[in-house]
Amino acid sequence: MIRLARDQRGAAAIEFVLAVPPFIMLLMGALQLGIIACARTGLQHAVDEGARYASIFPRPTDEEIIAKVRSREFGLDPAYTNDPTVVQGTQYGVSYREITMTYSRPLNFIVYQTPAISISYTRRAY
């Protein structure tokens, strides 16, 4: 019995089996956060470009602004992207256009998929 207690064979395999699953989950979490960060950057860039385009003269139509936003997006999966919206308004006698776009994507951790995380970005162009 004492000889079995001193036997170290297989200890490394047991430690490996216990350490790898949490490490893989942490790695998958970091990858998913990277995907969301890239999507947020792409969403922000597309809406900013649409706002810049909306402020030129002659004023483009809403459809042209939406087409510009769509052409400038990157890092976004089209399956999870909502169409941009353009709302016109007036503040202190000055007209503006407000461009909003939303991206909702679930995180995938191989064995578990989270509910969709929604990212929305709005930019106002005068």
C-alpha cells in the first residue's frame, strides 16, 4: 500500500486533464472578445463614414447614405447585422441626420452558446 502512495506515474497526465479545459475556455473567451471588438470597430467605422458622407453638399438621399454605410463595414457577419437607419430632425433650427446601426451576435464557446450580445452605434451629421 505504501508503494502505491509513492507511485508518481500518470500524475502529469492527470494534471494535464485538469488544467487544459479551463485554459481552452479562457482562450475561447479571449477569441470571442476579439471578434466582438473587431465587430464594434467595423460598425463604428461604417457609421462614421456614413455620417461624413451625409454632411457633404449636395445632400445625399437616405438610400445613398445607407449604401455608403454598407460599403464601408468590416468585421461584421451579414447574418447578424441590421440595416442602418437614417432619421432626420432639427435641433435649435439646424437640420441633422442621425445614423444608427445595430449588430447582434451570440458568443460561441464550443459547448455553450450565449444569448446575442447587441452592439449599437449612433452618429449625428449636421
